[in-house]
Amino acid sequence: MLLLSVLGAYQGDGPEYKLAEQLREYHVDVSGLYHSRGVSYEKKYVVPALLLRFLRAYGVNRKDSALLFYYHRDTTLHAWLIDGEGIMAHHEQSVSPQALINLENELKRSLWVDVPRVQQFLASRGESFPEGSGNPRPLAECVEQASRILFPSPIASRMSGLRHLVVCPVLNVSSFPLYILKPFDNNDCIVDRMSLTVISDFNNFFGNIRIKCDIKYMISADAPDEMCLDLQQGEAVFIPENPLVVGNPDLRNFCEKRLASIPGAERESRYAAHKFMADLLTGKQALKSTVVDRSSLAELLYFATHGWADTSDPLGKSFLALSSPRYTECGKWTAREIQSASLPDDSMVILSACQTGLGRVHEGGIIGLSRAFILAGARNVVMSLWSVDDRATAELMKFFVNELFVPQRFFPAENLRQAMLKYKKINPLPSRWGAFISMGTPYSPMLSVRTEARKNR
């Protein structure tokens, strides 16, 4: 168990000391990631004492949830499974960043072997195919290898019984379809056992846990948790103000390349707008200028459109495709523009588009669209990990929209998981149900109280 100390200053060479050092170096990596985006990052280390107290605030003291913290240096990948009481398990193995990238690409290529190549481009909400040459290995082999590397046996054995896992990723870990992996002895997928939330960084994650007292109490080992923290004991449901749904924009004037109409996105957006009683922008109404203006007031932003991730210039060339009145006015809403936007507090963004969780691999994680929305103020972003199929995505997201009205303790990650489980019964192919994951912080039950008051106004 980790020793709680005010300064988190551990001595020696044991696991507690190693974790403290890696947390410090992780902060430096994440600082570099944000600086590469032209964004400042708080110079505040997450020491183990503070980490444990925040984890208890999150609710992991119930023994049904935990944090999986990854750290990579040189050619070694560390995985730490931690709950509110301390270190549950630790594992380190030799794996290079390029090996992880190669495995991710091969895994994603193996997901697509059941779909004719021409159909992949015509029916997807993006235009790329996972990199690689020749025929990929069988999907089962890729899943087995990815499961062994990302969820090694000491970690997987202690995950048994968890309902929710918070993943703090490095490199391209967040780009793997974690829900389809099978680290358990009975061959269950992770989606069969628990929900997942990927966090962008510790500062953002802990910053969204509601604190009742001054930070000086947080680093005191003697301060009781209930005195300082609003423990997440209930279930949340999110009823947003000014929800905005954007679907199947008219892209005939889109710059650079011609993007096909996506009828599944049209149906999906209309259904979502009806359920949320939201404003709907489709076709020529889905102008970039209109969407940007309206986003500052929308506590829910829902996009069913084309997306694009660019590894060479993840800020300038990664984008969501929106309408433009003329060809000379490009309808790209780029990651750089998005991260400079200002979204309402506690807003949620659903990116039902291609590759919205991808981008350039950095030691501290992925630089791309999803983090751009987090930087703009979103509390949670539902993102995709490859060029998703239009029809399958529309069907899956219909289940997800319905599930968003079901109160959950880990909202919206558990709602997304339940939607996947329902759709998996209809279409078991992982390429059809496994592309999405939640990034950010699950919502506090306080939101259900706040939004209930809104309904009664």
C-alpha cells in the first residue's frame, strides 16, 4: 500500500518510489504534449498522496473501479493498476513505440478483412485505411498480442470483478480498440466485463472532481475524505441545455476533396435531435460558421459527419467536415481551431465520425481532435478509433442515444458500453461495434440534481 505523505516524497527503490518518479516524469511528458499544441500546462506534479485521495473521491474505494496508469521510457512499458488504497499490481515489459504503432495498425487492418475494399471507402465516415502491406494476421492473433501487452497477466488478474476502469494512456495506447481486447482467462472481451474511460491527463481528470475544501486539506493524510470531497455515490443522467446536433452536412463546396453523402449519419442525427429535443443542423444548414457560433452555448455537441486525422500536422489538418457557402470558404473545423473554442462547463461532445480519437503519437499520448475538445472545455468526449462504417455506426449510436437517458454511476462510459453490448448481439463483428470510447471524466451525480431542476423550470 502506498504511504500517504504530505509531499509524496518516497525513499528507496521499492514500487512506491518508482511510481512517484514515473508520475513526475509523466507530467513532464504531458507538459511537452501540450506545449507542442501551443497550450500552457499547469506545473503541478501529481504526487501519490494526492493521487490516492483523488481516487477515493472518484469512488474507487468501492473496489469495483480502478486506475490503470501507463508509463513508457526508452523501450520499457510500465502498467500500474491502482485503487484508492494503493498499488494493486505493477508490470513492466520491453516494447518500443514503433512496435506499438505497428501492432495497432495490424490489429485495425485485421478488423477490416471481412469488408470489400471498395465498400470500406464508400460506406465510411472518413477516407483512410490502416497502414500496412500484405495480408494482416488473423484478428484473434492480433487481439491476443495486444491484450498481453496492454493488459498483462498481473494486471488482468486483479481487474477481475471491476465494473469500471480509468485508463491514463501514453504513446498510442488510447488508439487501440480496448473494448475488443480479451485479457481474461475465459476469453471475455473487456466490454463484457466493465466500462472504460480514457483520461487526457491527471490535471484535467482531477480538476473535474468536485472539491469542497481547500487544497491544503487534500495533501493532509489526516483529513477525512468525506470532509474534503463530494464522493460520487449516486447515478448520473445528463440533460443538457441548448443541445446541438450536426449531421450529414452538404459538402459539395468542400475544399480539397469531394466527400460522399452519408445517409446513415442523416438518420442518426435526426433521431438524436428528436431524443434530446435539440436544434438540428443538416445539409446546407450545417455551416461551419453557424456551428462554431452555436458551440459556445451548447452543453451537448453531437456530430455525425466525416472526420479526418492527420499524423503529420494533427492540429492544422485533422478536422471535422462541415458545410461552406462556397468553395473558397473551407468547411474544415480543425483541431487547432477547436482547441481555441470556448465550450460551456460540463459539456459533452459526441464525435460520431471517423478517426476522431487518432492523431500524432507523442510520449504523453495522442495529439488530435479529441484532446482539442477537452482543451476547449468539454468534460467528456466520445470518440472513434478508425474509419467507421456509416450504417453500422448509425445503428450503434441509436442504442447509445437511448442509453444516455438511463442513469449510470459512470456516465457516459457505462451507457456506451451497454449500447455496444446490445448492438453486439445483432452484429458481433468487432469492426462494427468496437470503434468508440469515452475520453474525459464521468459526470458527477450532482449533474442529475442540477438538470432535474432545469426540467421543472
